[in-house]
Amino acid sequence: MALSLSVTRVGIARIAGFGRGTGFSLFGPACAAALLAGVTLCLLLPALPPRWLLALLLAGALPLLGSAALRPVGMLLAGLAFAGLQAGGVLESQLPFALQGQALGIEGRIVELPVHEVRRTRFRFQVDDDARQPPALRGKTLQLAWYDDDPLPRQRLRAGSRWAFPVRLRAPRGLRNPGGGDAEKYALASRIAGTGFVAETGLAKRLAAPSSIDAWREAMSARIATAVPRASSRYVRALALGDTRALDDADWARLRAAGLTHLVAISGFHVGLVAGFCAALAAALWWLWPPLCRWLPRPFAAGLGAVVGAFGYALLTGMAVPTLRTAVMIAALVAARWLRRRMRLADTLALGCIVLLLLDPLAVLGAGFWLSFAGVAWLLWCLPESGGKDTRAMLRGFFAAQAVASLGLLPLSVTLFGQASFAGPLANLAAVPWWSLVVVPLGLLGVLAETLHAGFGSVFWQASAWSFDLLWPVLARIADSPLAMAWLPEPRWYALPLALLSALWLLLPRGLPGRWLVLLLWLPLLYPPRELPKPGEAELVVIDVGQGLSVLVRTAQHSLLYDMGPALPDGFDAGERAVVPALHALGVAHLDMAMISHGDNDHAGGRQAVAAAFPLPRVLAPRGSPVAGTAFCQAGQQWAWDGVRFQVLHPASEFPYLGNEAACVLRIETAHGSALLTGDVGHYVERKLLRDDPARLRSEVVVVPHHGSDGSSDPAFVAASGAKLALVSSGADNRFRHPRPPVVRRWCEAGAEVLDTARSGAIRVWIGRDGLRLRERRAFHARLWDAVRRRGQAAGLCYAPEFWRP
């Protein structure tokens, strides 16, 4: 019996890679890195290979895993093929184009925690997998919204409840801008098949009350909110349950500035605390009742308690990547102890990485995966596994860990978020020990006590909030410092590996040559090329804001923002979500002037968000506009920046405010060509401009009036412009059906290439001595999840290949 158990343990250990054989261990660091490289390489492809080729590649990679020397190669190929098959399956399961916009009736369950806002509630919905549901939606996950000014009906939307809804859906689509989020990538990573809204809220019917782990989380979060009526309650909920719904944009901005976002999300340390408590509880139970040792030795029972506690807590808090990574690592360490094998922490991390990638290879699309594994990997690489036990050694280890984490994760933070927190190391020195050892344990004790008996958790939660409030004012002051955080322009692809190489070299033992020279490798990341125009040249960036308009105009030393996109009350704000991130990513440090063409929301809605990030010293708007500026824009105004002349063509000083027809028309003239920004003017103003001075309309680049509506782009105006590029700013599948086909045809027949932000994403144009240069965001950063390209829709509505697309 003992011999059989020993043989079984040795066999399992060899399969798991715990032994010290020759070659590469199947679950060792080398194979984990190869698998991660294969998955990442696949998801960086502009398009997926055919499914049959991926299946063939996977079949060819599996035999290589049996060879100790070729395992990394096999892992790389297997990762590439496996990720491709997974991604292809998710993309094919997304809503078919034929069902887009149709009224559909569905039944299912609300999963995760609904986000309640003033006028809407956003939630994720799992459709039932039965014959009563539309075939294309059975078993699929949808992202839905319920719009209603009355919050009472929406409060019934609880996690875990079952509902029947009439909905209107579309396949996942999103904006594509420098520095902006990618909704299509998020949909792929989250396996969301479609997005939409509840079409008739009066016909919605609740089929069953909440009953799930998410329902328990939501109920527990509500108890914390009731027990702790102070502002810090939202942080206690985030730290104890991972419920960050109450944190607003200002909270997140402050946390990012202080480098503390990793502490607010449920982290591996939370899981370790729970696992340690469960292990101690199991060991105590076995100590109090010795007969249990006949069935399972006490060390094994403690290990089992740790595993159950780790995975149970990860499940209760939403199975985020950091929690699942820690749970897998704890399970690996327990398994190694059961098998009486010594397992290095590096092997444990590698095993956790492999298990996570096999469970969900699309997890690498999220920032949490990289920050979680990279942080631990840096510490394992640079710090010893064990140190002295005296206080001085512990302090040295703590400060060393902070330094390693700050330096090692800086390249990833800049690449993923476009910003660097210089206050992060200082803030973390205080927040990490205090939150981790005081605030979080008190919050978790409150959850445990409340689970055992209603009302018992209140004291612990109040103590947790009180402890949080002791330190938060200091952290907030650090975050609000103007030197706390820096926004950095979007770097090139090679900047990240160079910076990581530099960080690795800096953290190697002292005495190595070229230690400080490698700091030069940080330059492509911290000071990337901005591609600014030279004196006498101009650059236009039509930002993808959906159904609206925002154009950045730059010369060598100046920047002007023409319109700022739409903003919905308590909903999507293009100024915050598209314009400001794009300006940061393009390296705009300040705006010299802004122009609001007219007061319609789709042009002026984002002003407040833009002004909060970029002070606007001078804002021009038409006389009588409901969104006023600091001065009026009127025909005849002129100024020059860096050899580029700006001239307002409309409205005249006596022209009344008539909405679209009163929009400011701006001409930008360089030594190499001109551009015309037209706002939403229609046929009347177009003909007026044509009568006043047709020569001023001559421009190589024209932003098409009124998003390409039927009421604009008069044939004579189109012909007089002589445009080579006609740029349309419109929303994907917008209800106005902009741009209208006759308008597009009119510009194309006049010899212009017509591009639309709904298909191209942000459009960047340079007018310089090399002629017109053009860059479309979707084409320049092609990704396999791009909905437009997958449906075979050309980016250009009519294409002119003579333009240089760098």
C-alpha cells in the first residue's frame, strides 16, 4: 500500500513537472513563457488563420510536448493554435448582422453586479440555452442597458434574478482612437455576443428572484452600505467584495494618480489572507478532534482548507485574474507538499500561468493578467526567496520589493494606460501595509461575521472604514499633487521590450557593465516620436467620437480643438472617453484655442470633460449659441501660427443663430495645401459661401458638412472645394444613416477619397511638403477582433491609393 502510494506520488510529480529531470519541465517557467508567447502572438495578428490550419497546427504541436528538448516549441505552437481557435469561436458566436436592430424576446439570468446610474442601469445577461430562445442567442452573454428616468423599476434588476426582456441588439462595436479603450477587444475577452437595450421596459417580466453567488455579493454589499453610512463605505465594499460600482471617475483618477488601483481590486493578498484563515481553521478543527486524523492527516487537512478557501473566495469575488492566479498557486504549493516535493515559487507561478491560459487564453487581453503575473515575476527574479527574520531585514525586503515593483511595472503601466504615477512608490509605502494588514482584514472579518449572523459584521466594517479614513487624506493629497502623475504619448511597438530590457539590466547585480547607459533604452517609451508638423505644415486628427464631431488641428507649436463630441446626461461622454485620451496619447500638452462650431450636443457635449483636463484659455463660439465661448467666431477673423493661416469664413457678425446653419466654418491654409472644417452647415450656407468667394473654398481636405446628411454637400459646393480627401465623422449604425449614399457618391465622383470614422476609426492627416499623408486608426492598428474588417466592409467609402499611408 505504501509502495503503491509512493509510486503514484512520483508519477504525478513527474507529470506535473515537480521533479528535476533533464530538459524542460512541462509546467516549468520556460514552457509557461513559451505558451504565453504563443497566445500573445496569435492575439496580435491582424486576422485569424483558417480554422483548419489552426487545428492542424495544434495537432502537430502536441507530439512535441513529449520531447523534453522541444517542449517550449510545442508550447508556443500549441498556445498560438489554441488561442486562435478560442478567439475564432467567440467571434463567430457574436450576433449575426441579419438580427441587428430587430426586436427580439429573450429569457435568462442577470450575471455579475448591475451598475445603477441616474437614468440607466447596465448589466450583463446570460440567455437561456433552450429552444424558446432565438437560435443565434442561445447560451450567449449580452451586455444590456435599461433606460428609465424612474429608478424604482430598475432597482428590481438584481444579480442572479431571471427575466424575460424584449431587446434590440447589435454586434459589439466601439470607437477606435489613440489612447482610447477598445470595446471590441473587451467584448472578445468577456465573450460578449452582443450589446443592446431593453426595448419596451413595460413588457419586462421578472421570472425568478435572485439566487446565485453574485446575488450574495450584491446583498452583502448593500449591507455594508447600510452599516457604514460614510463616504469611505464605497472603498470598504471594493476592498472586501471587489464591488467597485460606487467608485466614480474622480475616485479612479485619484487612485491612478497615486498608483493604488492594484490595491482596490481584489488582489492575491486578499486570497492569501482567506486561505491562511481557512487553513488555520481546518488545523484547529483537526487538533480539537484527533479522530479525524485517521481519515486525513492534519497537514493535509490544513492544505485542503487553504485550497477550498482560496478558490471559494475567488469565486465569491468574481474570479478576477489576480485572485485566480493566487488560488492556483496555493493549490500547486499544497499539491507539492502532499507529494513531498519542494517546489520553487517560480515553478508555482509558471504552473498558475499555464493553468490560467488553458482555462482562458483570452485573459491576456486584459491589463489585470499582465500586471498580476509581471509583478510577481519581477519580485521572484530580483528578490531572494528567503531573507533574514529580523526587523531590519524585513524592512529592507519591503522597500526593495516596492522599488522592484515600481521600476519593473512602469513600462507596462505606460503601455497599458498611457500614464506614469511618480507618486506611486511613496503612496504604496504607506498604503500597502496599512490597507493589507488592517483595512482589508477588518473588512473580510465583517463579511465572515455577517455571513454567520446578520448584524454581526457592522462593527468590523465600521472599524475598517475608520482605519481607511485615517490614511486616505494623506494619500489623496499625494494623488492631487501636480507632480503625482504624467500622461505620456502613445509609444511605438518596440518601446515596451526596450524598456523591459533596461529595467531587467538595472535590477541585475551590481558590477555589470553599462548599468546606467541602459537608461537610454527608456527614451522610446518616455519620449516617443510625436510626428508633429514642421513650420508651415498642419496636422488634422478627426477623432472617432461616434455620431458627433471633434477635430484636433496642430501646427509646429500650437493646438486647436474644433468641437468636442457628444455627451449624454449620466451616460457616454465622448469628451471624457474619446477626446481627452486621444489628446493625451497624441502628446498634446495644452490647447491654445478651442472652437465650438455650434451648440448642438453632438458637437459641444464633451466641453466640460475636456475643460477639466485641458484649461481652455480662449473658446470661440457663434453669437447666440446656447454653449457660449469666451469670444464670438465671425467671418473675417484671422490669425497665424507657425506659418499656418487660420481664417473664419462663417457666420457673419449680423448672421442670426440658426443652429446648424450658424456653425463656425474654419479654413486652415498652409504653404502646401488647405483644409476646411464646416461643422453642420447645410445647402443655404454652402451656396452663400460659394457666392461670397468661391476661391476660399478650394481645399485639399474637407470635413464633410453635417456628417454627410442629405441637407448638405451641395453639388456646386463639392465641385468648388476640389477636395482630395473628404472626411466624415459619424457613428456606427447611426439612426440617421449618415453618411447618405448620394452624398458619398457626390464626393467620390468629384475625385475625392471619402473616409468615415465609423469604418476607419480616428483619421490622421498631415498637410506638408511631402503632400497629403493619411493614417486610419483601424488599418494602422489592425486587430483580429475588428468588426468592420471581419464583415468585409472597406474602410474607405471610395478609395484613392495615391495617398501615402505611413
